[in-house]
Amino acid sequence: MRIRILLSAALLCAVALGAFVMSSARGGAASGPNLTVRSDILGSQWLVRDENLSPVACSVEEGGVTPGIRRLVRFTVTTPNIGDTDIYVGDPNAHIAANDGLFELATCHGHYHFRHYALYQLIDPNTGKIWKAAKRGFCMLDTDPNPASLGYGSPGPGKYHNCGAVGIPGNQGVSAGWADTYRFYLAGQFFVLDGGDGQDPVPPGDYVIRVTVNPPFVAKKDEPCPYTDTNGFCHQLPESNYDDSGGQTTIKIPSHPGRDGFGPLKGDNTPAVEDRCVE
């Protein structure tokens, strides 16, 4: 986020010190929606591989990535709603018409992206250095029912299945008892490791992937701040608990990933998909 240095540092501290532990049940929790991140999925679905990125790929354009052979770590993110109320967003076109700041037009994709839905960070645990991911926008859908272990069994059918587009109505949200999953092969679900996105190269070693859903942010000039937490930071969505909105896992980045890649998804050659709407 492009904000003043002091505010950026304060926000970083708030995120780093937040509770990155996923709730296992909703007992005793306040009523309302509650988003979190499944660390088990994050830890079991990542892959380091060399990949030929097309110059016309939207993730390349939006992420400022130099096309060609790039070394990446791809990863899957699942954000369950473990509350007892839906996260309702509705039609992006209505939000654009209202000028409420929740969506912005992704000119490459030709549809609207929800802003500030999730924050992806690759962290060196020894130095605290952080790399940003190529992900720039999100579309919230019911993709997977939550397991009973999350305290919400048999949630019923999902309600939200349509991203929408310019002039085409959508219906976005995450139902209570459902999750929104961004699979590893989707656009922007990666960190560039070789410096091809203008950031420093990531040396081999152990790192932490940390994901925060509905993260805190400091509003820029004329940017809406729909909801605030007890620390005064903005959030795009209402939640009953802003303190369990993160998940993380430790990964190893090798010197050479090999032909089949390296990590739990080694050998998975699923081709990259640029548009979430055609997942």
C-alpha cells in the first residue's frame, strides 16, 4: 500500500502482531460474519517451479512482472466464513455506481476487482524482510463448504457464484459455513523469487507465507473506510472478530526446484488460469 512511511510502519506492526491462529469453533463468539484463513490448506498446497509467463497475462501486467521464464512459489488460499452470518457483497456494478470504493476496474481483465480483500506476504523470519505477491484483485464466491471441524457442519447450498462484469450483474459474497478458495494456478497466486518483478531476489532458505483476509489498512485521501477495528484501522468488510483473520505456513525455497518443481504439489502441472471467472 502506498501510504506515508510512518502510517505504513504502524500498519505493518499491527498486522505482524495480530493473532494468526484459526478458530476451530464458533462457541461463545459474537454473532456476525467472521473470515479467517486455513493454514492447513496453505501448508499443503504450495509449489516452487520455473514458469514461462506470457507478456499478455494480466497477472504479469498488473503485478509489474517481466515476462519470460520466472521462478515462482505458487500457493492456494482458502478463506472460510466461520461466523453465523453471510458476508454479502452483491453486484459490483451497484458498488461502482454508488462510488463506495469497494471495487475498481481491472482494465486487463475487463471486470471489477474487490479491493483490500486479502494481503499476501512472503517473510524472511530471520530479518523480517517482506516480499509482496502479484495478486491485485479478488472476486468473492462460495467455492467450498467448510468442514465440520470449523464448527459449521452441513451449511446448505452456497448462494454466491457470479463475479459479474462491466454491465453484467454479479452476486458476490461468502455464505456462513462456506469458503472462498483461490487455487494455486490462478492469476497472481504467486511470489516472484528471481527479482523479475522489481523486488529483491529471494535467496534459498526457509520462509513464511502469511495471508490476512479483510486486512487492516489506512485509507488514502478520498478513499472510504467502511469499518474500523479497536485500533482505528480500516476494513472493507464487517466482522464479529478482526483478531483471527490470518493464517501462515513455513516453506522451503530450494536452490534448484527441478523439472517437477519443489513442495507438496511437486509434479502438479496444472496450467495457469488468468481469469477467476473461468476457473
